[in-house]
Amino acid sequence: MAEYRIDDLAQAANTTTRNIRAYRERGLLHEPQRRGRTNFYDESHLERLKLIDTLLQRGFTSAHIVDFIAGWESGKSLAEILGLPSATTATWSRDQTLEVPLHGIEAFLGARDRELLDKLIEMGMVSINNDNAVFAETQLVEAFLELRDFGFELRPLIDVMGAVTEHVDQIAQIMIRAGLDLIENQQRRTDTPERTEDVGRTIDAITRLENVAVQSVHILLARAVDHNLKQGLDQYFDGAASSNSRPPAQPPP
């Protein structure tokens, strides 16, 4: 097995000797073998440093990394380990929030009551902060407001969004459960006493599965919307043509 002095290890891991010493102090990196007055590191230290770098890039804190590694090496299941930090979903980020004073919310939504606001709160799109309504996913809010300015009422649009949200949540549960099952199966096939390298691959696998899930749902939804929109327009125009071709009604005698 290859051995490294601290300077060589830092170069191989693309980090600094200062970081290595800090990781040792925080319990992120196990102690090297000391011979005489020199510390010697091996491949397990190098793999651990690569793992730490991967987790840091995913948004983990030092405390989360300690818990994650300890859980993994103690044989916990992937689901148990993922329950420790929320950083595995760091690739998802909301748009900047939009705050609207509560006294002006009815005018903002174009409604005469707060029923729509309560519906948006229930859907998780709005939260209340002191005297303000805080809107998340501002791009979606802007799309709603554009439709409102075009003449559509927000109430039926938000009702539709509420129904869609339930289905989207079900789709997400199916895809995430399937993805975690795939990772669990892969983990069982490759499980070895030295597992730190596998953790880094697992984090990358989760991120890749998340990206594929979002992209595939987007593509499939866009295709389905396009198909159903075409059918709906055909029916609409066929109905309009049939209505225009009817003979005018005769006045009563």
C-alpha cells in the first residue's frame, strides 16, 4: 500500500496540509501511523479526503460529515444515514422569495377574500412572516400573475395546481423510492470492509438520480401537455365549426 507524508498527501488529494491537520482535529480523518518523528498516511487517508471533499461540495457541514461517516462505517442503512443531514438535496434551490404585505394580499391576488391565500399556504407556496405573505417559487407566481393580467381568474388555476401537486408528489415518491432501492442494491453488491470510496459514489449517484428524475418528469409532462393540448384544440375547433354550420333557427309561426 502506498504511503504519503503529509505534503505528498495534500498534493494527491488536492488540498492543503492545514486542512488535513484540521480534519484530524475534528475527527474527520483518522490518525496516521507514526514512525519516529514522521507521520505516514496511506490510501485510506487519501480516499477519506476525497470523500470529505465530495461531501463538502454537496453542502455538508463538518458535523454532518462526522455523523455520515460514522453511520456508514457502523453499518447503518443508506436510508438511516440520509436521515442525518439534509445536504444531499443541496442541488435543489428555491427562487428568491417575494414578500407581499397582508393588507394588500387581496388586491395582489385579485380576490375579495383570503381563501386563495389559505389555499396557497396549504400547498406550501406561501408562508406568513409577521405581517407579510412570503411567496416561494417566484417564477410560478409571476406566471400566475401574467395569466391573471391576461384575463384568467386565479381561483380555478390554483385549484388545478393543487390537484397537480398531489399527483406530482406521488410521482416523486415513486421515483425516489425506486432510486434508493437501486442504490441499496448496488451497495449490497459492492459492500466491503473499506467503504469510504463507496460513500462518495453514493452521493454522486443520488445527485444524478435526482437530476434524471427532474429532467424525465419535465420531458414526459411537456410531451403529455403537447399531445393533450393538440387533442383539446382539435375538439374545440371541431365543435366551433359544427356550431357555425348549423342552419339558423326559424322564428315561431
